[in-house]
Amino acid sequence: MANYRKTEEAIARLTPEQFRVTQQNGTERPGTGEHLDNKAPGIYVDIVSGEPLFASSDKYESGCGWPSFTKPIEPANVNELGDDSLGMKRVEVRSAHGDSHLGHVFPDGPPDRGGLRYCINSASLRFVPRERMEAEGYGAYLDQVEDIR
């Protein structure tokens, strides 16, 4: 089992935008994230801890301006917390090991795929292409990235 955790070295490597989003609960501007239009097969991992978060096969175009997923690749790696900021009730999504702010989950996703929309900031994610997953220690998740919708 990999040791996914938040380290000072990992925090020091973050860009200012990645730090603002993951460590200060920021939100990138809609339509600006590097992973928004990525359709390549692979997985998305926490930019800080490296823990697996979402698979390309669960990514879909929601039109919201941020990468959207129907479910986490490893539910234990995603914590959901109540968020009453901005004067509305929302559910914040954070990585379990890295404690990075990822985004929010909403109940307006595709009904045939569970009905959830994990609306995630690109700045909190690192994409690992399918061809590099084994070498980077994510081989156990290869079966979850085959079917791109």
C-alpha cells in the first residue's frame, strides 16, 4: 500500500494557483483548468499526496466549467464535508490523505451513472496517463480507465 500524505516538500512544489486552491480552499475560474477538456485515458491523483481520486472513465462533460466526474475511483480517498460558505449549502470534497480542497459534489449528475457530479478544480489534480500508471504505482487501477465515454 502506498503512503499517500501531505509533506512540506509537496506543498513547496505547488504553483501559486495550486496552493490557493488546495490549501486555501480556492476555486479556479470556470473554463480555465488544464484538465477540463482532457479526454485521454488515465487517472487523476491529488496534486499534493498522489492518492488516486478519479478515473477518466468516470469523467464527463457537464458544462459547468470544471472537470466533472460521476464518482471517486477510491471512495476512501475522498472526504465530503458540509460547506455553508457563499450563503448556500454545498458539499465540499477534500482528499483524505492530502487534505487538499478538490471542489464540491452536487446531486445533478447523470441519473444513469449515480446522479452525482463531482465538480473538481484542475489545480488540485495531476493526470497520470494510462501508459504511465503501472510505472508510477497505479497499476491496480488500470481496469478502471479502459472504457472512455
